[in-house]
Amino acid sequence: MQIEKSKAELLAKQERYDKAYLRLALEWAKLSRCKRKQVGAIIVKDSTIIADGYNGTPTGFENECENEDGQTKWYVLHAEANAILKVARTTNQAAGATLYLTHSPCKDCSKLILQSGIERLVYTDAYKDASGLEFLEKAGLRITQIMNP
């Protein structure tokens, strides 16, 4: 009986942390200069934030993400790609980490997530194309959606 209570307590604690990290990702998304959609990402490993990111243009480019027609420019980086690239520039590794995203990943970013070694994904809103999530589920990532962190 005590063991079951401990599991329940651990799950409750994990959910509290998941919601807190998602709230950070939501705040980080506000830094994006994109008008169509602002997305934020936080990568956590061993209870430490090792990277963050939001969608936007590469360093050195203008900050406008959309063209005159309101379409997203092809070179805009997604939040999770920016966070994974930040890890690559440090001595940290994403292997075994959890990725917190404001939106589920697209199919291209899902490949980056898998190859980076991230083992768990927690997100709030579903992206219009579910193929990225389906790919990660097939690859064995643990995926959790929390709608209102």
C-alpha cells in the first residue's frame, strides 16, 4: 500500500514539474517575433534546464518571420530546433532529456528530436499535422499532452 502511494506521489510531483516547465515554454514563446504562431521550447535533463528556444529567423537575419503575403519564410527555425541546436553548442547532451513544447512537433522537427536522444515529450497544443507525433510514438518516445498548464 505504501509503494502505491509513493508511485502516486511521484506521478503528482512529475505533473507539477511538467506544468511548471510548460508555463516556462509558454513564456519563452512570447519572445518570438512571429505573427502567425509563437512557439516555445524548454529542454530539461536531470532536473536542470539545459536549453530553451522559440521560433524565429536565424541569427543575423531580420526578425520578421512572415513575408508580405503573411506566409512563414522558409528559413524560420522552429522552437525545438533552436533548443536542440543550443544544446549542440554546449558540452551538454540531450540524450535522456525531456522536451517541453507549446505545440507538438512537425515531422521535420520530430526527426531532430529523435536523433538528439530526447526520450520524453510534453506539449500543450496539437500541431495541424500529427505525423510528427505519430513518428515519435512509433520510435518509442514517451509523449504527454497537458492542455492547460
